Amino acid sequence: MGVLITGIGELTTNDPEHGRLRDAAVVFEGERIAWVGPAPAAPAADERVDVGGRAALPGWVDSHTHLVFAGDRTAEFEARMAGKPYTAGGIAVTVAATRAATDAQLAANLRRHVAEARRGGTTCLETKTGYGLTVDDEARSARIAAGVVDEVTFLGAHVVPPGAASESYVDLVCGPMLAAVAGYVRWVDVFCERGAFDEAAAGRVLRAASAVGLGVRVHGNQLRPGPGVQLAVRAGAASVDHCNHLSDADVEALSRSDTVATLLPACDLSTRQPLAPARRLLDAGAVIALASNANPGSSYTTSMGFCVAIAVLQLGLTVPEAVWAATAGGARALRRDDVGVVRVGARADLQVLDAPSVTHLAYRPGVPLTWRVWRRGEVLAGGPGFV
Ligand code: NIG
């Protein structure tokens, strides 16, 4: 056998067969998990790592980021903290910087942020295009992303770029742009919001995506109530993301569907939006995911630990609910069953905290607790806190 990770004081598996185990061990064989159970019963392995009673859990599954970008929006953030509201308009600033960047600059920036996320325990990460907004710039964003991250989403329908007419831009997104990115992406997303795309335009984008066999997701109900959630549910979207402004009918529609409500609490704080109604969604039976929404405008953090802490301290989730949403919930939002779970056959992804329990993620907010991370059976080296 490959690598035995033992001395796990508390193991969150997300697997109903094991639940949360005390004094546990995991065995990796190559890129897969080969064994999970009580430490005293673990099989021998070629390599043995004793984590000294620390807590272990699946790597974070960050199902919503926008990391193919260049430039910086510090000034916009400062203005927001001084009382200026967040609008979709700032996206154009990043579009201009992204178009001006070379492929090498975009790839290096993406790799730097993904490395940062991995040091924080993220082992599966989705990212979107959406700061190119021409056929060539979206295609290169998708190509660069496909070489770095686990899941790529086409977000040509992020905003209508300056100078373009709305209807002809949607024609471009649904036609030549979609054709140019299709080989690199698994998902298509649309920002359904006033100032971005209305229900009719967003519906066109989702239908065009489905027609070429791509999965769909929606940015919905972020800045005000709107049709995004209902549109996503009707389209069979894997997720609808943001969900800050929900009616009772939206909550009910989500609770009766397979569409995951992906909540982005770091974004809510950074944009000073009302927090998403996580408790209401869970109590109604909806499935929720937590994601970072890492991007230079509305949420410039890759820290899923921070999102978990906010979800517990401000959204009213318990620690196990928040941890599930940031691991198994993210996997559901990406329609995957090989990540976000510690079970035999799943990908050999695991994070160990420098803490005896996952409770410390919220009990010690802001403290970098990631102690060691494995992804595909390999230790991710480097960065503070690593041994
Ligand atoms: O998910 N809502 C739209 N898109 C991003 C914001 C991107 C930006 O402001 O640059 C989001 O928050």
C-alpha cells in the first residue's frame, strides 16, 4: 500500500458510512483513497505519516472563482468602504487590464492565486472566464484556465462590454464565442442581473450552452431580487450562485430542485450586501455550497477557511454544516462525487488542520490553521504552516 496517514484525532469524512471518526487513519494508493477507518485497524503502508492528533477533513472544493484576470481594484474597494455601492460596472476595469495582459502574465497570475488557494486547503477549484469578452480573449482565458484548474466555466455573459450592443453581444456569446471556448470548458454561466443580462438574454445563453452539451450555472439574485434563481431551476442548472435576495418562492423552488444554492459570504462582506439566507435555505431542505468567489472586484480572497468562519459566525450555520457546504456542497455544485469526501475510491485529497477539531475554523477565525494538504495523493509543499 502507498501512504498511511495516521494519528488523525478527528476525521470529517462526509461519508455516511463513517461520519466523523476519532483516532482515524487514511491510506492513499496513488491518486486515490484506498482505505479509511480506525487507526488501530489500519493496514501497513510503504510510507507512514503521523499527524499527531490533529483534525483532518476533505480538501475544500471552491466551486466559484474568477481568477483569469490582470490588474487591481484597490481604489474601487476603498471607495466602497467609504460608502460607494458595489455595481457590476467595475468589471469593465478588469476587462481592460485583462485584454492588455500577455498570455504569460495571465497564466502566472492564475497560478499564483491557485497556489495561494491550495496553501489554504483548497484541492479542487473552479474558475471562470469573463474578463475577456471578445472571442479571442475569452478563448485564451478558457485555454489558460484549462491548463491550471480542475473545472472551467465560460462566462462570456458577464457584462455587455463597453461599446457593444446588448442583443448583438448575446448573439456573439451564443455563437462564435461559445464555439471558440467549447473545447476547454465544462460549464457555461450567465450573470442575470440588472446592468448585466435580463431573463430573456440569460435564457438564450443557457439554451445555447445546453444545445452543445455543456452544463449550466447562473449568477443570480446578487444585488436585488430577480429572476435568476427561477431561471436556473427551470434550466436544470447545477448551481445558482450568490442568492442574496430570495423570495419564499425562490427558496421553495431551490428546495424542490437539484440546483445547488452557492453562497459567497466573503463577497457579501466585501460588497456590503445583505448576507445570503443560509439558514432559511437549509431549513427548507435546499442544498447549499460555500465558495470564495475569488476575484479582484467583489471578493478578493481565496480563503475557504474564512468563508467557513463567516458562514458559522454570521450566516447561522453550525460548523459541520459549513464544512460540508465548503467540501461536499461544492462537489455537488460541480456535479462531482470524487472530491469533497474521504471514502475509498475518491481522489486522494485531504487537509490537516493545526487544531484538534474543525470547530477551530470558526472558533479561531482569521488564524491560518492549514497544516498539511494532499492533492491527488501528493503533498502540496511550500508556504507558512507547512512542515
Ligand atoms: O461573482 N457578479 C458578477 N461577477 C463577479 C464580480 C466580478 C467583479 O466585480 O469583477 C461576482 O461577484
